Amino acid sequence: MNIVTKPRILIQNGRLVDPAQKLDRVTNLLIEDGKIAAYGATPNGQDVVLDATDKIVSPGLIDLHVELREPGWEEDETIATGTAAALAGGFTSIACIPNTDPPIDTQAGVEFVQHQAERARTCNVYVLACVSKNRNGEELSEIGMLVEAGAIGFTDAELPIHNPELLRRALQYCVMFDKPILNHPEVLELTHDGIMHEGLLSMILGLNGLPTEAEDMMTARDLRLAEATGGRLHLMNISSAESVEMIRRAKTRGVTVTAEVSPHNFSLTDESLRSFNSNCKVNPPLRDQRCIEACVAGLQDGTLDVIASSHAPRAPEKKMQELDQAPFGISALETALALVISELIEPGHLDWNSALEKLTINPARVLGLAKGTLEIGADADVTVIDPHHQWTVTRSSFRSKSCNTPYLGRSLRGRADTVLVGGEVRFQVS
Amino acid sequence: MSFELDEIDVIPESWTRSHLLDLESLSTEEITTILDTAGRFKEATHGCKQKIDALSDHTVANLFFENSTRTRNSFSLAARRLGADTIEFSSSGSSLSKGETFIDTAKNIEAMNVDVVVVRHATPGTPHLLAQNIECSVISAGDGPHEHPTQGLLDILTIREHRGNLAGLTVALVGDIAHSRTARSNIWGLRKLGAHVIVCGPSTLVSRRWEELGVEVAYNLDDILPRCDVLNLLRIQFERQYTRPFPSVREYALLYAMNGDRMQRAKDDILIMAPGPINRGVEVTPDVADGPHSVILDQVTNGLAVRMAVLWLVAGARER
């Protein structure tokens, strides 16, 4: 058997920020055999040398909430295009949610996604499988067998786990596998036909509202069930000020809960819907300034652990419909990092260490992955970030098959410059 | 028989809009321009009874994605009174049911060399999306519960005809404010012209948030009635409600129906309006609807005048 050795790679002169080790210093990073080998090394003749002067060298970014749409919705995205978008966005690992057709609720489904991801040879893909069979919210899926196939967590994606008994069982059952349950909190009776955040503007525009209490009531329920069962609960898509506060209090009590927020929920308000742009239709909706401030405060004090893109690509012909017919969702993988830099780091809300924590080690911990750090010996998943590059979001910026973004035309700062997965350069800006 | 009109053969310099999508974005001057133009058309056509040669060689398409009889007929007749050709396009369901997006539908109609598209749709913002995607002028004939600008304008024109001036008048909009596009267009138009607006109805259908826009919120009709110069009685939009916002129609009528008893306590010169279609016995009893204070049929005539004015203004602005 031939042993093919990968070339040594030296990332030179970058500012290495590794929140897992509380490390922040300018140094050289040596990668050997797909692993982080040493800091401060000097180049020898055979090394591939990547200059990272004035750049941030971060553990590869991890996104735990991505829709890849395949199988079933290939007009929106495929595993190949979605993972290419992830790489270009700086993500070396993503977890995909099972709102596919069929939904990922069998071993074969999990293996199909893994197989397609291997073929694409882009970033690492981890599968979040269905909590309930066929995502119908009635019966637990075969969680043990899905774990066996490689599922790393369970969620019914954008469908909230409506039945509290099912969630209680799922949390209890997953304790023995040590896997998280990810739930999108929304009481559907309160959001029927909703299109945008319920507030003054929804009243003026005559659009049905998605009130914050719909999110808050299920957040409250879920926190109580996590507390009662000791299961690992992850709350997806937190957007409301009251939910942030409830999670904060639950964490103080020691409840094992983690929570995420998406870049659009800390950077845009419902005012974006003024133009009736369906690319601003997302669930949870773009809320008000008060909610944005609460989400930022939640990120600052650690109440919100994770920044997740909530990437939901939708084909243009679906979005080019009347606002009530157009589906929810934003294609977000390729703007997430720039929004963190432009909206959180540059204004001084978060420093690099705490921002990258929410994109690396924290999502790794939620998913139970031995990733998200640049410790010696760790997998060499590395994202080199150019924090200064100013760019404008256009349709051609996207590798994703869908460019349903509210940021078209917006000027953002920062991008992934070079992305390494397992010690290989998989993406580099031209 | 066709009339030439000297004083309205060119649109006013100040009018630049090639679309009419809502009243919220219009200035007071723009609203006044439409009302004045409507008044002149009405006069020149002897109450909208005769034709005027203002939009010959033009084509107006009525694109109705939601049921409508009076608004559609009113727009058609207004277009024909101006000498324009009309195309009628109606679709009960969404365009999606035919596998075509509404923008595709509109582009197809535009390809027939249409100058103005009049659109009615159940979804707020659809006229705005259309205006962004096609070249011709777009007039909203109502977009879900959002706005119904020509209805707002014809209501205001009717009040102006009877009272001369809107400033200082107290106008109450009574009923299903939450789902009423007529209410929204009235609120913006009336406020811009200086009227005091009260929204009155069950608390499930009248949000306190209207106060943030300078509108008075009331739940008790009898309390506000003696102060009102105009009552505009809005229809309960059962079709837009997911859950029933009040226990029974009987209870609603008891609390909000304008009836003979309540007329006793109203001002002597109160105007009773309703955008129609009216549910007799629910919002208004027949004696009031057909009584001396009712201007409901004036509203219908003024609808023609306003729509003639709007068609002419937006088409003119587009050509200029």
C-alpha cells in the first residue's frame, strides 16, 4: 500500500485566534499529515507557505444549521453546491438539517448525504436526522440506528416539535446516546399565515404577523422539559428578546441548553419588508431593534452560544411570487462571516475571540465534535480570514444555487481568504 | 358623443407618479391633485355620464386575482369613459395554480402593448412587486388588507364635496380595521388632509398601535358617536379571518351596527358612508343605509371620477 503523504503547510505570520485555548497571537502555524503540528515553526524548502500577514487564522468555522435541500429539492441547492458555498463562506464543517424529500429518517438517508458529501469533496458534512418519523411529529424515528449510521443530532428542522410528550421522550431517549435535540421554537397556532414580525409595520402593511410570543411560549416549554429530563436541548433560530432572557435565566439554573442566532436576526429589522421583498421573508422573522439589541446582548454574555447561518436556499421562481406564496428562507452561508465582522466585530459588540467562539468551538461542543480548535494534534481545519476586504453582495458572489438574500447590493467587510479541510487547501480566493 | 377639455389636456407639472400603489407614500399636494382632477372630470362629463377623449389610443388591463364586481366595473367604465381600450383578466385563485408566477402573467399582458395595469390581489405588496417588474403603469385596486388607494380617494372626495374641507373634521372608521384596506387608505389620506381619525371596533380587530400614528382608538361606538362628522362603516371581512374575532354576528351588530336609535344621538349633519358591499343589518341597518344622511351612492359615482383621474394622471406621467 502506498502511503501518500500530504505536503507540510506553513501558514505564516497570521494572527492566530483560537477561542478554545484563549489564544490570540501572531505566529506561524505548521500543518503536517492533516493535523495541526506546531506553532512558531520556520519554513523549510518543501513546505507550502501561505502568507497570512494582516489576516486572522481561525479554527475552521462550523455551521450547525444548514439546509442542503438534497435529496428532493435540487432546484434550490445540491449537496455539491451547498458545500461549495459553505467553503467559500469559510465553513469547514456543517451540519445539515433533514427538511429534504424524503426527510432523513433512515440509515440509508444518512448514508446518502454522507456519500454525496464525500463525492463533493468540499467541507465536512454532518447529518442531523429527524426526531420523528417522516417529520410528522408523532412517533420517534429510529434514533439508535440513525446514531449508528452517523447522525450527530436530531431535529425536525423548521417544523417545531409540537407535541410536548414527543419532545420529552426524545430528550430522555437521547440522554443514552449523548446526542442533542435541536428544536425550532414556534407555536404554530399563533403564526398561522404569518409573513413578518408582528408589530407596527405588519399592521400598516396589512401582512399577517409572526408574534414574538409564538417563539417565547415554546422556548419556555422546551427549557422546562430540558430541565426535567436532563437532555441536551439546542434552541434553533432565537430572535426574540423575551426568549433570550428566558434562556439566560435557565442557564443560571443550570439547565443544559444551548441556543443559536442567525446573522440576519442581529442585523436587519422588519423595516426591510417595506419594499415587500420576499428575500426578507424568513422564519423567525426579521424583528425590531429591541430584539436585535437583546440578541447582541445574548451573544455578549454567552446566553446565545452559537451563530448559525440558517442557510435556506430557495430557487428564484419560488421567491418571485406573491409574498404569501413565497417560501421563507435566506441563502446565508456566503454572507454569514462578513455579517459577523461588519455587524458585531467592527462596531465593537464582540471581539474576535468571542465572535469566533460562536463559530468554532461552541458549535463543535453542541454537536459533540472534536473540532473547532487549533490545538496541537487537532484536525487541520483552518479558516484564514481577511478582515479588511470590502465587497459588495451580488448574485455572482454566490456559489450557492440560490441567491435569495436580503443583502443584495450591500457592502460588507471581511471574507474567508483560504480554507483548509483536513490539511488540504480546499478554497482560496482568486 | 365626445367632449374636448381645454383645461385638462395636460397633467399638472407637479404630478410625476406613473404608478398609484398606496396613499401612504403620497404627499398632501398629490392627493389634492387627484381630487381636483377627479372633480374636473366629473364636471366635464356631467357626473361621469359622458365620454371624454383623454386616453384614446391607450389600453388599460384589469388584472384581478381576487373577486371584485364594483371596483373592476368602475375601473373598466372609467377607462372607457376616457376613450381607452380595456382588457379584462381575472383569475380566482393564485397564478401559481396554473404553474405561472403572477409576474409572468403580468409580463404576458404587458406584451399586448398595455399602458396601464390595474391590479387587485389578495396579498399585500403585489402591486408594488408588479411595478418593480414591468414597464407599464400600475394602479392598485386593493392588495389584501394593505391599501385600496382609489377607495380612500373616493371616500375623501365624497366628504369634500359635502363639507368643502377635510381639516378639522372628525371621521370614524368603524368595524374590521385589522383586515380593511379601505381603513388604511382612509387613515393615510384623511390624516394628510387634516382630519381627525377615529378607528372604532372590537378590540380584537382594532390595534392600540394605531395610536402611534396619531389615530384615536375607540371600542365603544356610542361614546364617540356625538363627536363624529362622518362615519365610514366597514364590512366585516370574514374571509380574511383565521379565527373568529368576536363571538357572534348578533353581538357585533348590537355593539356596532349603525341603526335608527344611534342616529338620534349623532350630529344633525352626519355623513354615513360604506365602501360596500354592505352587510345590511350587520354594519348598518337599511333605514340608515337608505336614509337622508347616507352618501353611499355618491361614493359609487365618485369612484368613477377618481379612477378616471388616476388613470389619466399615471398614464400622462409615464409618457412624460
